[in-house]
Amino acid sequence: MPATASGGRSLVDAVVFTPADWGRGFTARNPAESTPGTWAVLDGDCRWQRERLPAGVLAGLSRYSVRRDAGGAGSVTVTAVATVHASVTSADGQLVTTLEEVLRCPEQRPRDGELISGLTSTGTPFGAREQNYADDSVLEVGLYAERGGAAQPYRWMLARLGTVVVAVSVTGSKNHPQAELDQLGGNALARMLERVRQRLEAK
């Protein structure tokens, strides 16, 4: 596992999905990715803010993409994230915090004009419920609405492999079946985890 900030930055840059990785039609949102040296923090008002990486976190990167379907059929908005911690304890703490935040803030605001509501979460460690792809995982489920628009299904998937946490969020309009969105997010998460494994094996 990376032991330095530079090693962590190299890993997250290689692991986190770009628009092209998501598939045909996906383009970068504005902003396209997070500010270097920061990570997302849920503040006391249940709003997501970017703050400097704390002690124990070597690197973090988020990339934001969207696919706007032709003919007004709706859109699919996705986020890919990777965080490299200095220890397993720190990485595990990120997943624990994610579970606790849903209890504290079942409604959250990721950006101005955006609302995630009705959030619930489930943690699944390795070996439980046939989870055999990561050391630990968390799934958040809820509804997403942008500027008062219709609510859309929302999924936030996290998985920890050693000291590395990868995550994806997927939101789609009503024209996209939930199974389609789940498959898109699940495939992305699995491929990002595989990239982590490949880079570690290469070292």
C-alpha cells in the first residue's frame, strides 16, 4: 500500500474513473474533478464541503461525469472517488463515518440546488452475504433531486481494500431502470478495485 503522499496521489489518479471509463456519451461535469489535497466532509448543516486532507489521509480524488441522453430522455450523473489512508484503521474509519452520517443527516446537500433525501445505509464486511470483493463495503440508498426537479434514484457505493477506499455514486432519471443504474455503479466499483489490485501487484 502507498506509504507517501506522492504514492497516494499516483494511485488515485490511475484508479479513479474518467468520463471515458464510464462509457459512450459520458462527459465531464463542471468542475470535472476535486481540488487537489482536499476531500469531501459533511458539515454540521448536512452540506458537503471540500476541506484539506486530515492527518492520516495521504491522497484523495473525485471525478464527476454526466451522460445526457438524446431526445430529452433524461440523464445519468456519476461520481468516482478514491482515498488513500496511511493505515487500515484510518481507512476503516471512513466507512464507519459514512454509516454514522446517514443517521445524523438522512437529508444531505452535495452542491447548491441539489438534495439527497431518504438515505439509508448498510455495511457488509468481507465474507458476509457473499461479499468477497473487498475487505469492507457500504451501500447508501436514497433519492436525488436537482433544483426542485423530480426525485431520481441515488446510490452511493464504497469499498475498502487495505488502506484504499474507492467509491462511486450513480443517479439516473426515471427513464433508467434501477437495475441499469446498479449495474453501472457495481461494474465501476469492481473495475476501480481491480485497478488498485493491479497497481499493488505491479509494485
